[in-house]
Amino acid sequence: MKDFLYKTTFFLCLVFTGQYSSGQGIATNLVFDQVTKEQGLPDNSINFIFQDSRGFLWLATNHGLSRYDGRSFKNYTTLGKSGITDLVVNSITEDKDGNIWFGTENGLNKLNLFTETIIQYHEGSGPGMIPYKWCNYLYTDTDKNLWLSTEKGLALYITGTNSFQNYPISVSGKDERINKFINKILDDGAGTLWLSTSYGIKAFDTKTKTYTSYHKEEINGQVQKENIIYSLFIDHKQMIWAGTFAGELFIFNRATKVFDKIDHAGNNNKLTINDISEIKIQDSWYLLLATSGGLISARQSDKMVIAASYSLAGNGLTKIYTDKQQNLWVTSVKGLFKLNPNSFAFKWMPLSQAGKEKQSIFHIIPDLNNAQTVFYLTTQSGW
């Protein structure tokens, strides 16, 4: 009998099982573990998720702030001068000194984790005040600057004076409404902050402190739903994606300086895209969309998004977050979801990859010198 020797190198990592064509999504195959009030959350409705430098997860809920260590919760739900300014928490970030900042519908809060004390910031002018009481979004950029968005615009925290320098958005005479809703802030690492607003996308130059607007012109004064941007995301290729209230998906064309609309079959019901992220499975990247109706996944290819699949349907998803340990978390109005590692299996590696026809494998024997990466296979045709 003629012997055949197959020497195969395995990279010991978990990848998604199954083979997909270029148009398929993977969300229907994902399994999530759910955490709710029964496990200690102060409320099932979660608006935001953030991981600090110590590894704790912080959750902004409709009934206060919560810190999660993977097993138990520490909740901040006390109102008053020594407590928090409001129970509805919208956003969370951490400053360069390790303080946790969280914005509510009625003021800003700074939590010192060493003293467990909270400093409140209310609407007003001068040190210790913020431009407007309703805090939409908090963000710490790559230079560790802390930014706050309110209905008055974008504000930069000045550490030395304990105050906020506000930069109203005034790129168009008909653009007054955009100051009300800045839903997300992203730093592209090149000196520009990208803002999703209720009237298009704004690029804020951090050096000149000026705005560039990307929006669709209104026809006869009619509101264009495509202008109401809820989500922004910068992927592994530094491409900027945007999702809208009307369920539309856009990608920034750096050559033409416009946001091109992407036709995708996964959101025919025009569900609001609350957040965008991505996940790498085998050698392919999949775009993830958190919508009001569930999690949509779609494979990225040369034709962009072709088709999609659903998961977590009916849970009213709000945010997608990948922590420092590469765990995938999804927040919703029905609690916190974590991607179960049992969703994954080893990559299928057919013998046909070595130029041989498919055949049964009876044994896998590790190489004496490279036992972790090199294996010999016994098959119906020999070694």
C-alpha cells in the first residue's frame, strides 16, 4: 500500500464553525448568555457599556449606574448631594486619572473610585458647571481629552480650571436642531472627532475647532430621515460606517468625501441601527448591527454588505461592545448579553487543502519536536 504523509500546522485558536458563502451572515448561529435584574442589575434597560482600565464593566441603566466584575454588581442608585444627579444614565467614560464620569438626563457625575465620592456638575457657566443639564455622550479621545456632548454642542473638559469649553455646532443657518442630539463621538486618530447627530454627521477638527457637515439637503423643508444618525463605527480598515434612525447604512468614501449608501438585505423592516461593531471569524470580517429588532450580522466583502442574518430578535438592542479580553457584549432593554464561547468550534480543515481527496481520519499523532502545532494523521490511504 502506498503511504501518504500529511503534515498539518494548526493555529490553536477558536474560530467559528461552518462554511459560509460571501453573502451569508452569522448572527443566527451565535449563542448568548443573558444577565438581568435577577443577577443584580438595577434595571434591565441598559443604555451604555464601558470597560475601565481596571477591567470592570460599567453599565448605564434607567435606574442608576452599575459596576460589574463578571460575577456581581455594585450599583449606584442613591440620589441627592452625595449621590448621583439622576437615575437615567446615558453614557460613561474614564479620565486619565482613573475617575469614572457618567452623564445623566439631569447633570454630570465624576466618581472617585478610591474615596467612593461623587462630584456633581450642573447646568451653568464657570468652574464645576456644564453647558446643559442633559448629557448625551461622554468620550475620552486618544490624547486622553474628555469630551461631553449636550444640546448646546460639543464641550472639552479643562482640567486646570475644572470647567468645560463649549463648541456650538454652527455649520449651517438651518442647522439649529442638530445641537439637541449628538448620539456618538469617535476619534479617527488623525485629529478629527466624528459626531453622529440628528442632522447628519459632523467632523470636528480638534486643532482648528471647526466643523464639516455631511448631511442630505432637505426638500421643501421636509425632514430627511437619513439625516438622523444614531451610530458611528470605525472598522479594522479605518472605514467609517454610519447607521440611521430609518435603518439605513452608510460608509464614508474618502476619495469623494461623501457617505455612500449601502444596500443590504438584512434590514428590510427599516429598524433603527443603534450601534455598529464587527467580529472576525476564520479569515472573514462580519459587520454587526444592534437594532431595535435584534442583532444583524453581514459579511464584509468587495461588494460590501450583501445579505444578513438575525439573533437576539425582539430584545431592543442598544450597544455592542468588545472588551479588552475580546469578549463580545450586547446591551438591550431586556438586560445584558454576552457571547457564549460555545458558539465557536475548531476550524474545518479538509485534506483536500493539501491536494488530496476527502477521506476518513483515524488518528491524530503529535510531532515529538512540535507537539503543539504539528500533527500526523492516519487515514484510509495511510499516513
